Amino acid sequence: MIAGIPIDLLFIASVLLIWFMLMYQFVLTFAGYLYSRQSSGERQQIDRTELELPSISVMIPAHNEELVIERTLKTLLASN
């Protein structure tokens, strides 16, 4: 049976590793919280500004689509 100093060192190393992993998760959680607050502020700032979006052209390939082209165009025009 193994006894003595090697077992004690193994126990101390495992306890330190467990505490290190717990602290690492705490740091990640806190950093994520800070990041979410910062990104929320940036999102609100972007939402307040008026954006001038460029115009776009949409090409719809339609060959023998007489049955569904009306629904396709209505869906396209309804999109934001």
C-alpha cells in the first residue's frame, strides 16, 4: 500500500487543481458578464443611429414557374 509523502503531495495537487478549475470558471463567467454589458451598450448605441443602407437588386431565377412566382414575389416584397 502506498503511504506517506507521495500520497499527501498527490492530494494537495488534486485539491489545488480543483480550486484552479473553479477559479478559472469564475473568471470566465465574470468576463462574459462584462462583455455582455459592453455589447449591450454598443447595440443600443447602434440602434439609436440612423443607418443609410444601400439599395440592392434581387434576381429570381424563374423558368416555368407560373404556379409559384406570385407567392415568391409576395414573400420577397414582404421581407425586411
